Amino acid sequence: MRHRNKFSLVNHPSRWPEYIMAHRRPRDWLMTISGIVLLFVVAAAVAMGYLVTSHPGKPEPNSGIVEERAAENGG
């Protein structure tokens, strides 16, 4: 008796069930694209929320830039 590997189907792509992307219904594509768009919107919202909450108000002056400008102007 020949022992068969349970992953033998992986090694023989010709035995895979045929699944062609063009056979997907338009509704399937709509769901896929809307899911990806939703992920981008959620990621943008999280990023904006983080930026707004972690950097409130006006930015603090950078003392290094102030010193460089003073040195350039001969001050």
C-alpha cells in the first residue's frame, strides 16, 4: 500500500479546482473594493486622530532654528 502525503494536492497544481478571477460576480468585486477602501478610511481616521490628540495647539519653537537664523543674520 502506497502512503499518500496529505499535502499531495499542493504539489500538483493541475489538480487544483479551477478558480478564475473573471468568474467572480460584480457584487463580489464591489464588496472587495469597498472593504479595501474602508480599511484606508479607518487607517486615515486613526492617523488623524493620533496626530490631533498627540500634538495639540501651536508647535513649540525649535531653539536650534532660532539660533541658526540669529547666527546667519550676524546677531
